[in-house]
Amino acid sequence: MTEPAMIDVNTLRISFGHGASLVHAVDGVSFTVREGETFGLVGESGCGKSTVLRALCGLNPAWSGDISIAGAALARPPDRAFFRRVQMVFQDPYGSLHPRHTVNTTLGEPLAIHGIGDRDRRIVEVLEQVGLGPAFRYRYPHQLSGGQRQRLAIARALILEPRVLLLDEPTSALDVSVQAEILNLLTDLRRARGLTCILVSHDLAVVAHMCNRLAVMMQGRIVEELDVAALAEGRTATEYGTGLLTASRGYDRRLAAAFVEKTEE
Amino acid sequence: MSDPQLIVDDLHVRFRTPQRIVHAVRGVSFTVGREKVGIVGESGSGKSTVGRAILRLTAPNATVSARRMAFQSVDLAGASENAMLKVRGRRIGMIMQDPRYALDPVMRVGEQIGEALDGRGLSGAERRARVLAMLEAVRIRNPQRVYDLYPHEVSGGMGQRIMIAMMLLPEPDLMIADEPTSALDVTVRMQVLAILDELVTNRGLGLIFISHDLNLVASFCDRVLIMYAGRIVEECRAEDLAAAQHPYTRGLLASLPRIDARRERLSVLQRDPAWLND
Ligand SMILES: Nc1ncnc2c1ncn2[C@@H]1O[C@H](COP(=O)(O)OP(=O)(O)OP(=O)(O)O)[C@@H](O)[C@H]1O
Ligand SMILES: Nc1ncnc2c1ncn2[C@@H]1O[C@H](COP(=O)(O)OP(=O)(O)OP(=O)(O)O)[C@@H](O)[C@H]1O
Ligand SMILES: [Mg+2]
Ligand SMILES: [Mg+2]
């Protein structure tokens, strides 16, 4: 608990559009993640989770509030060294991969941009780490399955050996055994390198397994923050948090009807 | 099991790549009636490829063959491209795994969904009203705003619901849903699944539900097919999934994280080469 804050976010606000289509996607969000910690972000679809992560990794300059990473205020735009320290795995790997770049080019490019040598070894090594063999090295994104693309996206984030990793639904496209391999890999990296992570996921079991603490978001705000022990024991403080826990148990026709009534009130 | 609507018998799909031929689907046979059939299995085992092959939407480097592939009275293997156009989207819908990629990036999402109503002689206003009603049905909070957004302006879960809305509008008889709810929070997911569930029960929709979420498939579907390396290695009633026998399926179940039982490491699967042949 004495570790210094690695990520500090204070009253972050981000909006899109004007007039009738104005939306406050992130509406005063504050949280702190200490070095080496993994912080979970869960919540409604469309509540602003990806928007928070994109701002943290410098991809959305139009925010207000305070963000500091490793004690330094986030610059707009951030310098090149920042991008080496903070990497993000995007929610839909297809959209974030260049369709005409092979796996090899996708992984070699960040190394070239940051002037890092020994590229061949690093590419082979990171492919091995994410469980894609050398056979995939010269494939294009459309020649990979959904889960294989996701592993490529994770490999691309890892190849720069960042200190902060922002993970947006990193395993939702993976079968549960590959998911286990990736989560174990992240656990190892966290231990070996003191990696700090924010993990966005709709899967509360994944969050419970990986995180120390988590925040529950709804419509641009954090409505509840709790530690995983509380999550495991079902001690949620808000109705929405409790609903998430209940719905995590699987599909139930009667419960579904109850949820519909609630949102229609 | 109700009478089969879809029959797939000994389906094979091979991809040509510069290095070698990838035999992605290796003799898959199953039927689907007016029921919910789950497909789970290894990433890369050919689940999406099976879905695309049914609609003949596989990539140009693919070769598809089957002893028989039929939907109601349509011979899917032999039908002309023209005949397939009447099937695709209208009688068989497919919710693609990467919705934001599957959508046209330069067209507003509302207009794209509306295209599913082409050829019905609806006025512009009627069409818009139908689309807005469908967006509301899939629990989009502000349908008016979302109607005018471009695909890159919607969140992951909104993209999935847009895709679902688009596929439901033409009221198909069979829906192939490829990871349709992986980006939805679990409360919205429950509500969207209830829509599909209702269509199966009341309108006799047949549903192929491809998913990595074992708990979800076990609680939502009627039957489950488990795929490994291009084959169906096991089939069971959904409620019996936890008692599945194949070592691959057992391995999957063992690697699930749990909310209430934290472990240092998750167990991973030791793949056995023998699974490729049995
Ligand atoms: N470029 C943009 N233009 C307009 N609106 C946007 C843009 N990007 C995001 N939004 C809006 O901001 C809100 C939050 O989106 P965000 O992608 O952060 O949600 P999310 O919490 O990640 O949801 P999900 O779990 O479905 O991925 C949504 O209403 C979305 O439509
Ligand atoms: N166009 C293509 N060219 C070459 N190989 C391909 C092509 N499309 C798919 N493949 C390969 O075929 C196999 C099956 O792919 P498919 O997308 O059907 O898997 P999946 O079971 O849906 O996996 P996931 O759960 O990861 O989405 C994979 O090994 C993939 O790499
Ligand atoms: Mg998102
Ligand atoms: Mg797939």
C-alpha cells in the first residue's frame, strides 16, 4: 500500500458532439493506481471506459481535469518516450491492426519508430510469449482468427516493454484456455517488471482474478469503488454493482425480464 | 430437438496460403432446428469459418466442400450466387465477430441498419421509425443520437447491438451469432439474449450461438457443440456442459477464473496430439 501512485486521474471530463448530440462520455472521473497494481474498470456498455483509456495513453487530447503518470503531468501531445512507457491493447483488434501489414511488420514498426535494435529476436520472442508460433509471422490480419488477432495486438503492446499497460477487454475474443495463458503471462510480467495495469472487462471473474481494486462506471461516472475481496464476497454498495454480480452467473429468463422492467422505469 | 432447418454434413474448408494449405474445417456435421445451438471451442478451431461457409462468405483463398449443406429447401452448397443473395441477411442472418469492422465506416449506423429493409416499399420516415424502434429494443440508451453516428463513434458494445439490430430487422429464420455479446456488460447482455430467446421460443428462430463463455452457453443454449482443430470433438445438452467428458472440454472448464475463489495461476490446457484424430 506504500507504493507511489503510477497513474493519478482527477475529475477527468471528456465530451463529444455539440447541441442535441452532445454527450459527456466521461463526466468527472477520479482514481489512483499504485505502481505494480492492477486496477479494474467495469460498467455499462457505452459508459466511457474505452474513452478513459484512450485519454490515458495520449490518443485523445480533448480532455479536461488532471492526469499524471509516474508523477509527471500528461502532456498534449505526449512525447515519444511516453508512448514507450504506456501501451494500450485496443478493444477491437481488427480495427487497430493495419490490414496490409503482416504480423512481422506490425511488430517491427514500433521497434523501428523507437530505434530499438535486435528486432528479429524480439519479434520471435514476443510471438512465443503470446502463444503464436513462427508460422504466423508472415500472415495478414484477415488470415488470423479473432483470438489470434487479439494475441497479435497484445504482442504489439508488449514488444516495447512498457511500464504501464492499458488493457481494453484483452481476452473477450479468446477461448478460456488461451485466456488463462494470457492472464498467466500478464501475472508473470507484472511480477518480473512491476508492470502497472488498468484492465477493462465485462467478465467479473477475470477482474476478480487479475485486479487488486476496481471501479464500477455508469454513464460517465464512477458509482462505486471496491477491492476484490469485497467483490468475491458479493459486498457491492450500489444496485447496479449488485446487478452486475447477479447477471454474471449466466442467463436466466426470469431475471432478464426483471432487468428489462428496471431499465424501462 | 425440433425438425432440422439446417443440415451440415461433412463440411471441409481449406485456405491456400503461400506456405501451405490450412485445413481449417475438417469434416464437420450437425443440424439446427428451431433451437439454440452453442458452438464453443479453441480459438482458431474453425467456428467463424463454419458460420461463414454456411452463407458462402468465406475468403477468396478458401475452398469449401460438403457432402450436403442445406437450409430448408435451399441447397446451400449448389445454389447460384443469385439465389444466395436471397438467403443472406433475409432468411439467414449473421452477426459478425468484429462488428465495427463489418460495418461500412463512412455510412451513418442508422442508415446502414435501414438497408436491411430495402425493397419493402417503406417511406423514409417509416424506415427511420423501424430502425429507431429496433435500436431501442437492443437497449441503446439514446437511439436518436446513435442513429447519426459513424461506426468509429460508437463503443464496442454499441457496435455489437447495432449489428444485432441490423440482422434482426429482416426477421430471418436462422441466425448465426458469432460472439454477439462479448462486448456487452452482463446486465445488457441478459436483456439482448432475452430478445433472441423470445424469437426462438415464439417465432421458431434457429440460432447458432458461437461463444467462448462456457457459463453463458451452458445457461442460454439448448445444445452445445465443442470444436477443436477443425472438428466437433464432443456434443452435449447445454445443461450438462459442466459434466462434459472430452479431455479438451474438461481442460477448458478447469481454466476458468472464478469470482469467489482466487488462485495464483490459472490451469492451462496440455494439448494432446491424439485429439486431432479421434
Ligand atoms: N469519436 C466519438 N464521437 C462521438 N461519440 C463518441 C466518440 N467516441 C466515443 N463516443 C461516445 O462516448 C460514449 C462512451 O464510449 P466508450 O467507447 O468509452 O464506451 P465503453 O464504456 O468503452 O463501452 P463498451 O463497453 O461498449 O466498449 C458512447 O456514448 C460513445 O458513443
Ligand atoms: N483467409 C484465411 N487464410 C488463411 N487462413 C485462414 C483464413 N481465415 C481463417 N484462417 C485460419 O483458419 C483457422 C480457423 O479460423 P476461424 O476464424 O474460423 O477460427 P475461430 O474458431 O472462429 O477462432 P476465434 O475463436 O479465435 O475467433 C485459423 O487457424 C485461421 O488462422
Ligand atoms: Mg469500450
Ligand atoms: Mg471466430
